[in-house]
Amino acid sequence: MTNKRNIWLTGPYLVWIAGFIILPLLVILFYAFTNPAGNFTFSNITAAVTDITNIKAFGLTMLLGFLATAICLLLAYPLALCLTKLKIKQKSSVIFLFILPMWMNFMLQMVAINVILEDNGIINMLLSSLGLPNMHIANTFGAILIGMVYDYFPFMLLPIYNTVSRIDKDLINASKDLGASSFMTFLKVTLPLSMPGVISGITMVFVPAISDFAIAEMLGGGKIMLIGNVVEMSFTKGQYFQGSGLALILMLFVVASSLIPGDDEAEASVEGGVVLP
Amino acid sequence: MEKNPIITLKDISLSFDGEQVLDKLDLSIYDGEFVTLLGPSGCGKTSTLRIIGGFLTPDSGDVFFGDKRVNDLPPYKRPVNTIFQRYALFPHLNVYDNVAFGMKVQKKNKAEIAETVDRMLTMVGLKGFEKRTVSTLSGGQQQRVAIARALANNPKVLLLDEPLAALDLKLRKEMQNELKNMQKSLGITFIYVTHDQEEALTMSDRVVVMDGGVIQQIGTPIDIYNEPQNVFVADFIGDSNLFSGIMVRDLLVNILGVDFPCVDTGFGENNPVDVVIRPEDVLLVPAKDGQITGTVTSLIFKGVHYEMNIMAGGYKWLVHSTKMEPVGAEVGLCVEPENIQIMHKPHSVQQEGHGIDE
Ligand SMILES: Nc1ncnc2c1ncn2[C@@H]1O[C@H](COP(=O)(O)OP(=O)(O)O)[C@@H](O)[C@H]1O
Ligand SMILES: [Mg+2]
């Protein structure tokens, strides 16, 4: 039973939600279905999904989101497994190392990545000194991808690490005791038990990745348009109606992609989630 | 017993972070017996079991299965199965898949798996629970699934780490019987870990009493109870009156300033010894007939017997008797010679220690 007398304690937060979450959503909704004359219309929505640049931006966004998520997952999972094997003292310092970038100013992160990727940046300097041909990475699709992986990696690592490290060591022992090799044990015990963390990690990387515009702007040199950039541009150009239509569609996608894994009946006994050490 | 041991631990030592957990442990286990490792929490029982299971590598010493040295054999290749202290059932699998786990990874055929799972679940009384997830089971049922899962692999030896510790008293008694019956009917060797001396005494063929990573005594439950080899064993197993005495000569020991006839020989003359007398072996007689006299200081009715504290010779004796004497009563105490157990003082235990293994 909930204590009804304490319900007023949620009051401040309800005010916050109403002012900064519900209200803006309603404004977007209103704009999305209104034309400049102030009448109800579907044209903002239809324009958003039929415009060829939008469709291209949309495809590119999905591709980036998918690649960034996949790379983060492939990097984070083995790392999380290794981390659980470390001694406690080493563990916290290694994890600290990986979440350190989260505490750095975003602009600074982006500038730093650019310094590394630039045509006369660190990577190309290294390549030159080895006598290898230079690579043009800055302001490309690849640069944005690197930026996203860099920025979102902790959000993949932490939930996976949290679930993996909470798996009872005796479950692993029991599996081996029953005749499963280390590899079989991984497939049949560790992997299924860490799925909640994996799903949580995927959601936490994919969702911000497909709604991003800042990384694309900073590392794409304004040449590469993601759906987030199109939305942003519409608003900066004062095209509130079209922008809201697009934003609404993007939002639907974000909601959808965070709901799909929700159907998974993964055991709730081990929950994923970000816990800062 | 002229059988060859099925498992032998030779000179096993183990330490964690410089702390000695097992110290030169020697132990032989024979085919088909029920052996219990008994000792207080932290004495190294689980560690010993894990070394046999292959989850821990000893710092030194050897583990043999039959006459094959298995130090480097990984757990999944060892012909033993374990029932873990907290069951360690797979939370993502249902009862059927938990029990079938071992056979599935060994790629047994489907029909055989289904038949074995069915037989195992019938044996532990959980038929019809196949589709249940383990988190919906009670502690006792989870315990049964763990047993079925381990036995489905048809192990030669079953390792059980305090398997009943989490169950309530009634269920625990029930499971003790069931486990003992299973062990007999299947003819599997059980290596059982517990800190509960009563459990150890009622279930085992042999008991290994451990303390501080050292084996204190190995013997049948009756030996361990009636003839403890040192103060630790006497104190840990059952209730006891422990005295520091002097062995006057063969067949005579002095405790609390009184000479008691006993049946032990070979302790020398006027040597300090430890003496244990079980509370049920102290006889209450009229004060004038006692070997020593004292005053009853407390009295508790225990159902079958009375438990009394009697101050005699400056020592508070614990006495179990069906005769009731009121608090304050003057009584005489007698002990039959064969009920006085004489033990070497600890410093000489080491010299004797290895001879105990019988
Ligand atoms: N993984 C470990 N790391 C450090 N110390 C341990 C570890 N496992 C057990 N110990 C220590 O070893 C001793 C024996 O433990 P254990 O074998 O579990 O005893 P028991 O099962 O008899 O209670 C204890 O003092 C315990 O603290
Ligand atoms: Mg233990």
C-alpha cells in the first residue's frame, strides 16, 4: 500500500513535468498538425515522410545508429567480461577511466576528436611518419561514427557490466560442474543472463544516436545531414510547422525502438541500468 | 576396509591472501560411503569441496580420483557433481531445462534426456513442475531441483555443500532421511558438508571433524562421539564436561583433586591430560555414595531427561538425568570408568594426529 499522505512530495516533480515535458510536447503536437494559417493539417507529416532529402537523412541516421550501436556492443561486451575478473581495486579505476569522458565538456570532446582525425591531425601525422598514405576522415560519415562510439560507449559498457558482474559465480561453477566447457557456459549461462544489460545498453546507445544532431554537426562539418540536423535546421530557419512534423516522426521512431526490446521476457532478476560507481 | 579409495587428497594446502585456509590435509574417501566434513564456519569445508570439484586449485598437494592425479583436470571433465550452498539453479531456465542442462551440453539424445529428467523429477517428488521457473519454487523445492540436476548426470561422487542449511527444521529432518535413502539406493558416494553436528552424526558413515583448516579427527559417528581425540572434537560434538586432569598412572586419573578409576593406559605417570565426560554419563547418587559431591544450581526439564548444573569440586558439571533433584539439593556424582575419555593435551596431538585416520 502506498502512503497517500506522502503523495504531495511528488508535487515539485509534477510541476516540473508539466512545465518542461508535457507542455513542450503539446506545443510540438500543435505545430505538427497546423499550417501557417493556423488550420489543422496533415501536410507537415506527409511532407516529412515524402521529401527525398528527409528520406535520405533518415536512412543515413538509421545506418549510423545501427553501426554505432553494433560497434559499442562489440567493444563493451568483452571488456565487461574482463572487468568482472579484475580485483576490486583495479576494477574501480578501470571503470573510472571509461566513464571519465562523460564528465568532460561536450565541445571539448568534439574538438579533441577533430584534432585526432583532421587531415593534418594526429592520425595522419602518425601515418606520414610511418611512410603510409594519409586518410581523409574528418568531416565524413566515419568521423561522426567515431564520435558517436566515443560518446555513447559508457552507456553500453555500464549496464552490461552491471548485469555481468551480478551473475552469481556459482552459476558459472554449476554450469561447468554439469559438464559445460567455458565456451558452452558462456553461451548457455553468461550470455542469456546478461541480456537485460545488453538490451538496456542497446537502447541507451541507439536512441540518442538516432536523435543526435550535435555530433553530426561538430564532426560532419555541416556536410552530412542526419534527421536530427534536418529538424534542427527547420527550427533555426523558423519553419516550426515542418520541423515539428519531422520531430514528431523521429520521436515515434525513438519510442518504438525503445519499446521493441521491452517485449523481451528477459528475467527481471538481473536488471540493467546505469549506476555510476 | 580394504577397498581402494575413490578420491584421495594428499598433503593439500591452500591460502587466501596469505591466510592459511587448509593446512596439509590428507583424506581418503571410499566408494559408496557417506562422508561428512564437519566443522565450524570458516574452517575450510567449502574450500575442500571446491578443490575436489575443481573450482579451486590448492597451493600444494595432490588430488587423486582412483589412482589418477587430477590436479589439472577442469571441473567439467571431473566425474563428480556438486550441490552448491545456495543451490545455484539457473534463473533463466525452467525446472525441466535445469535438470536437463548437464545432459544437453553433453549432447545426449532427446528421448534419453526426457526419460532421465522424468525419472529424476519423480525421484525428488517434483513431477508436474517441469514448466515452472525456479524463482516460483519454495526453498525446499529448489533444493530438490538442485539434487535432481546433479544426479541426472549420473555422477560417481556427489558433493553437497550445506545443502539443507536454508531449510526449516522439519523440512531439514525430512530431507536428511531422503538424502540418506537416495545415497543408499543409488550407491553413490556422498561428500557432505555441514556445521551441524547432529546432522553429521545421524547421516554419515564417517565424519571428518575439521577446525582451522586441519582435520581434527576422522571416524564413525559413534567413535567421534564416544572417543573424541582432543578437546576441540569433544567440545564441538555434543555437550560435554571438559577437565584438565592428571593421569596418576594407568587406569587412574585425577580430576578436581579426586582420583577416578578409568580404562585408559599408556599416558604415563603424573602426566597432564584432557578429560571429557558426557553429561548423560554422570550418575546421580545419594551424597554419601558419590565419588564427588556437589549442589544442584539449576534445573531444566527437557522432555526425556532433566538438564542440571551441579557445582562440584569447583566445576560446574552439566548432567543429564531422568532423576530429578531440586535446586539446592546435595547430591553425589559417579562416573563409570569406561565413560571417562582421556585425551592428550593439544601439544602432543600433532604427534598422534596422523594415527587417527582409521
Ligand atoms: N575466495 C576467497 N577469498 C578469500 N578468502 C576466502 C575465500 N574463500 C574462502 N575464504 C576464507 O577461507 C576460510 C575458509 O572458508 P570456507 O572453506 O568457505 O569455510 P567453511 O565452508 O568451512 O565455512 C575462511 O576464513 C574464508 O574467509
Ligand atoms: Mg561453507
